[in-house]
Amino acid sequence: MFDNRQKYIRFGEYNSFLFFPTIIDHKVFKHLNPISAGFCYLDQVNVVYCFGESVSLELQSMEDDTKLATKQVYGIDAMLNLK
């Protein structure tokens, strides 16, 4: 079975996100001062589902990560359609 899970970090400035393969450690991006980090799936229809935590950065996903990541990838309409 194919696992399409990705890792992500969120930056405080502009609430922007960086998505990258799970083989890369979150700590590689520590110098960018992320405010949250974890895992995500981008395969859902117009949703970026964020969850979990980064042990190496000692950061967890934030409650609004899914909403803001969805807005970044799929636009405001997709974000407004989240339940």
C-alpha cells in the first residue's frame, strides 16, 4: 500500500506552509523558526489535512493548520467549504 503522507512546517509570517517528503527530518528547517509542524495528506479533494507533531522540533500541529494549509494550496473557496 502506498502512503502519501507528507511532512509540513508552518511559518508565523503570512501563515505560510512548506510541505516535504517524510524522509526529510523536520529539524532541517529549524533555522526558519516554524511555529507548528507535523504531518499532512494532500490527496483529499481540496483539503490539506494536518495532524500530529514534530518530535525533533518539539512542535505540534495547531488547530487551524488544516484550514490555513488548505487555503494556501487550494484557495479561499476550498477553505470556506471545510466543515
